[in-house]
Amino acid sequence: MTATQILVVDDNPLNRKLLNDMLGAEGYSVRNAASGFEALSAIAEERPDLVLLDIMMPGMDGFEVVRRLNADQATRIPPIIMVTALDDEGSRARLAAAGINIMLTKPIDRWELRSLLSRILSDSAEKSHE
């Protein structure tokens, strides 16, 4: 059985390293993207099991990445956890409108991340067996 593959998308290299270290310690296979454009390319190349996607990035923010994934019929959108320092009702409303209900606020708590991953990946596995 291959390790669960997670795509980490964040323009900040320190945030990517932190998430890589946390996820690697849990046994996940991690790929990285430093921008929204890189994220779309990485997902098209090889669909990950889950995406940790930063909202605030230059060029193309996380909202636009989700919009483009949803608009592309060829893209089966993977489960996404939006990672952000934003924690306001406006951001939550925009996420919900995009079909994203899961948000992880920075600074990232290792235990909250572990719990979210466990729940989302088990839900995703159950849906793929239906």
C-alpha cells in the first residue's frame, strides 16, 4: 500500500517546511507547490489524496485555485483543507460558496491537523468504496 499523498500549497517556504516536517513524521508522502499556478499543474499531473491550500498567495490565491479546479470538468477535485491566518465570517462565507468547509488557521496546531487529516481521509476512503 502506498503512502497517502498530500499536496502542500503555500508561497512561504518556511510554512511548507513546517507542514512537510509535520506530515512526514505522520508517514504521509508530501509534494509541494509554491503558488496557485504550481498547484493546478501538480494536481493535473498527479492527483493527490488531499490538498493543504493557503488562501493568501500572490498571483493566484487559494479561492481562485478552488474556482479553477471546480470549473475544469477533467479535474476531479481532491479534498481540500484551506490553511490561512484569516479567520473571519467573510472568508468563511467565500469558502463555503466555493464548496470548502474545512479551514485550518495559522499557526497550525499539530493535533488539530492530525485530527482533520484522519477524519477527511477516512471519509474520502469510504466514499471511494461506495
